[in-house]
Amino acid sequence: MVNVVFAPSAVGLSTGNLVVESNDPDEPTVTVALVGEGIIPPDIAVSPDSLYAVLPVNGSTTQIMTINNLGGSPLIFDISEATTLPGVKKIEVVPTRVSRDETIKVLKPTLTKRSTSRTLAPNVHRLPEITPHDFSKTATNPIFPSEDTIYYDDGAGYWYSIAYVYWAQRFTPPQGCKVISALVMTIEPGASCSLFVWDDDGGLPGPLVAGPYSYTGGNWPDWDRIDITTEYIDDNDFWVGIYAPSPPYAIFDEINNAGRTYGSNDGITWDEYTSAGDLMIRAIVDYEYDVVPWLSEDPTSGTIPSGGSMDIQITYNSTGLVEDTVYTAWLKIDSNDPDEPTVNISVKLDVRSDTVPPAVPTLISPEDSSIISDNTPEFIWSSALEPEVSYVLQYALDTNFINGVATVPSLTDTTYVIKIPIADTTFYWRVKAIDSVGNESNYQDHPFSFTVDVDIPSVPALLSPSDSSYINNSTPTFSWGEVTKVTLEVGGQNPGVKGRSLFDEEFSISQAPKITRSKGIPLGTPVTYTLQCALDTGFTNIRIDTSGLTSNTFASDSISDTTYYWRVEAADGAGNHSGFQENPFTFTVDTKPPVAPTLISPEGLAVIDDNTPKFIWGSTAGNYGTYTLEYTLNGEFTSGLVSITGITDTTYEVRSPLIDTTYYWRVKAIDRATNESEWSNTQSFTIDVGVPSVPALLSPSDSSYI
């Protein structure tokens, strides 16, 4: 028979020929056509990568484990259980007490699921020697090739006649095991004895987990083997002991027992026995028992198509388990994935006397939807009101805690201060409590959000009243330039803004995002303003002080006529303040009009022979005031009206000659606050620039005599 192996290096059809040459004279050469197709192999992925459950004694619960096939062909899998990590080398055990420079070892083989036979290296030590007082006799050394034996006796035995009738020997397995049998050696044959298995309780025999098993003792120098019919599994210390009324007597080795041997007269109260060595008791255990009794899975095998998945129901059952104990096992998932043929999933069952989780902490600060100007904020939450509680704090960029999650574990206080400044953006935060036995509260149903904004808004530009202005409005409206900020947006994979880290770098972060800036609604909105108006530049004598203004204008109540100084600062929703202007504006309120000017020239009813007359009046407008001059052809100022405004002097000379006629004129004053006086009294004048003709002489007539 010829084995032909097809190992394609690529996807697709491959062809070839197998040529067989022989000494067959009729057919010396035979050619066999070979055709093979390379397909995309299956690709296993298991979620989650570990399993953990908490139960009280005699409880049960289920979880879901999902097996996915990410490859291009069907995935075939099979699930088995183990109490040690599958595929690892077994532990070599060296007891703590040895004699004559001998090393007593128990060698455990590599785990093979549901194996029926194993090769176990024999216990390496000399045959035990039984020496009651000065009497010596050789005993049979028990070797069980298919079983693991834990023992501490060094092979030399002594018997003692003392008051104790219960004896117990403590065993420490190097890993989880099932106790199968015990080997016991006693002195007096034919005596009625009993065997017990106890769980360890703080270094003493504790709860009885198997037995009593009655047997007839005293078969020395041979061993009595007592099978443990009650299934007992342990991964910590356990005790095997006997009830042996006198006679028979218990047999010990010659080396002090280092705290492993205890005696009792009632099986309840135990005394450490140090006069001799370890009891001649051995424990036969199975490190490769087939079933983890508290764990089951459904289904245990199957086929998953390409791109498909299958949910596996994992069931935990704590019936008969010891409380306040964590049980560990592994799920071994074998499949036809060529790159990962075996996936090992850690499984832990935490059996607790207390399964009540602590209360969910109440979030306090930063408050929900708050905007803060502190980029190293302090998180504060309520206590879970239980002793020895720790907390886990999480903050992230989204309410589902997927993007950029930072986790701070093992906090023993109800506060935490971020140590490295975080970026300006919106965060979500939550806290859960964990009690001393590992019960976890839920996170809050509604996580709190807060926005970090440490960017200071710009100082507003003052607009009105303008600097050094005069106004005649006692209820002025103040206005200033609107302040806008930039928006921080999340996206990408590059953390940090302005040299600041997005997160507290003390802890690992998932999917840290990039923070960019763009125009839009300010991050720290709403921006509000504070307006102050005072009688002095130091703003100690303030007349208007109002804050929280959401508009960039403010209409004041009536203020008196005098000079004022005013300023504005902006504040964002995070409490960042721009500060006031270095140079506040000043303005003067003047609501009193000037008196009407006195007309000087032309005088009233005057007849002048100047057709570009010069108007003159008295000064009343004050500094920076102006005047308005009007002249017309009638006293109602409706005919031929000429109006000249903005005259800064108290004179005005007509530039274009006027016709000879009678004119009426008046003047009013406008001060720098634009207050207007009443019109002055109206005066008239007549222009007459025509030369009269020479009169004709009539009488006495020329040359007449009268």
C-alpha cells in the first residue's frame, strides 16, 4: 500500500501524475492521474475566552459560549473537560520531609482525556520497614502503575500505644484531583476500624466529605486498601484518617511530621502529634478524572459552516460543593482548524456562602451633563455600605463604553482623581462595587456624562456706548462682540489635544480616539457674560453689575447724568472666564439740553446793504457742540427755507448773494450728547443794496424868483 499525501499550498485545483515503475514485463510503467483541490481551511474563534460564575451551594446557572467559524470550509469540533490545563506537563511533587537524603516523588503523566491506562513512574524509595519497638519485619511496598499515590512516610515505621483513637494525615495535592482510595497500615490484625476523608479547615480536619468506611485492620506488614466510593474532588488540602481503637495501634514513620499528623479522642477536637513522624497512610488519587462534576456543556460536538457560529450552553451546578471555594476547570475544544487545532477555555466556579452583591454606588461628581473646567477631575461616588469593598471606575467616550474605555480597578476609597490631564471632550463614567468574596454590583443603569473644557473664551470687544462718548439716553443699551468657541469632535485613532493626553495614561485604554477642532456650537456652551458699569476706573463704585447674560446686549435702567466706565467678561458653561478688558470704555450721560442761543447780528428789523450777511449768535452748545441756522422769507419758516446744520462756530457767513428782501432767521444749539436747545427768538432783517436815483427838482423851479 502506498500512502499519497496531498498538502496544497494554495486554494484551487492541483493536478499531477504518480508514476509507478516495476519489473512487470507486460506493464513496466503505470501512471496514475492525481487531482486535488485546496480549500480555505476552517478558522475557529471562541467567545468569551474564559468563563466565570458565582453560585451558592446547591445552586445552578447557565452561560453561553459561542464558537465561530471564520474560515472557508466547515469546522468540526469536539468539547471535553479537564481539571488541569490540557497538554501541559504534569507536576513533579517533592514532599517536604525526607530521610536518608532520599527524594520521594510522585510523577504524573500528561493528561489524556478519558484515558483508561497510564504509565506511572514508581515511587522512588526503599521498601518500608516496620519496627514495633526493636522488632523489625519487611512489609510490601504498594505500587499501583495506573494510579497516582500521594504519601509522606519515608518507609521506616514505628507503632505507639497512646490514648488517641482517631488519627488524621493531611495531604496537599499539587493540582485538582479525585480521591479514589486510601492505603493504611496498622498493627493488630482483625480489628474493626473506620476510614474518613475530611476537607481541610484552616490546617485542621474540617467537614466530613467521605466515609466512614468500615474495614478490618491490622494486616501489616501489608497495606489495607479502602476505596472511597463517594466521589470527592479537591484542589487544596484534604485529610485522610482512621478510627482505630486500641488495639490496633497506628503506625508512623520515623521522621517528625512537620504539622501533618493530628490525633483526637472524639473526632472533633484535634491535637497536633509531633512525637513521631507521618502516619503510614497514603492517598490514591486521579488527576485525570473524566468529568468535572459541576460543569456540563450542550452540545459537546458539532459542525459549523463557513461564516457560521454555534452557541454552547454552559451549565454550572454547585450541588455538594464546598462553600467559599473557587473550583477551576478547562474546556478543551478540539477542531479541524489546522492553525489552532485545540482551544483551551478557562472555567471557574466560585461557590460562596454570600452571593448577595453590594449595592450599586450612587454617582455624585462630576454631576450628570455637567461641563467642568478641570482636566484632572475628581470622581466621587457613594459607599456600598459593606466592609472590605473595592470599586471599579470606568470612563469612556460613549454611553456603551466601547470607544476609548479607561478602567481603574481595585479602588478602596469612594474618590479617584485623574493624575494626567485629559482632553477637552465629553466623557461618560460609571462605578461598580465588589465585596470581599467577589460579589459584584451592577454598573449604573444610567452612566453620568461630563464635558471637560479648559479653553478660556476670548475677551469680548466693547461696542456701545463707544469709548469717550457722550449720550443723551439715561437708559443706554450696552452692546459688545459675541464670543464663540470651537467644537471638539471625536474620530480617528490619535489621542491628545494641545499636548494633553485624552485619558489618564496610568491605565490601559481601548480604541483611544483622535480629537480634532472644527467650527460649530461651542463645546462649553452656553457662553454667558458679566457686565459692570462704575463711576471709577477701579470699579469700586459700581452702578451696574449683572451676570449670566446670554445675549451680547443689555438695556440698563435709568442712570443719572455723569461719566461712567464699563466692561464685560465672557464665561463658558465650564466656568472658564475670559477676564475683563484691560482698558474699559468710558461714556458720559448728558440728558440736559443747552439754552437757546441769543441772536446778535443782523439785529432785528435791521436794513442792511450786504447781500452776503454774516450771522452771529451767542455760544450755548458747549465744547464739541454744534448749531443749526435757518433763514427764510416768512416768519413761519415755510417759504424759501435754508437750513445749515453742524455749524461748530457761533458765526456763519452766507456764501451766495441774497436778493434784496426781508428775511427771518433763527438758531438752535446741539451739544455733544446731541441734546437740542429750543429755537432762538426769530429776528428779521432786510437787505437793500440798490442805489436810489437822483431826485427830480420841482419847486422852487430852477432859476425861478419867488
